[in-house]
Amino acid sequence: MGASKTMRGACSPAAPRLKHERAGFGLAYVMGKLAAWLSKRRSRLDLLELTDEQLCDIGVSRSEARREGLRPFWD
């Protein structure tokens, strides 16, 4: 009989999530956004450091690389 009580408790519905958790404002969400922004910024700065030959290899002109490299991290 003790096992049936345990099983019944395991099948209980989960506690409702808080409104701000559903909206995506948790710490994990914020940290994920920050990590994505920093990654974009690093990639864009790296693009500015490529030589003309390297840019040619990836099919990007110097002006395109400059335009992309100077974009803000949140964009």
C-alpha cells in the first residue's frame, strides 16, 4: 500500500510556473542572451582582422566585412 501512495504522488501535476518564467526572463534566458551577444561581437571583431586574401577566400569584400564588423553586438 505504501507503493501506491508513492506512485500517486509522482503523478501529481507540476506546480504552475511563475508568470515571469513563462515570459522568458529567467536567469538562464538572460545568460543565454549575453553569451550570444558576446559571441557575435567576437566574430565581428575577428572579421575585421582578416586579410584581403582571407576575405576573398570566404567571398566577402573589405567593405562588407567592415560594415558587418562595426555593427553593434545586439544587432
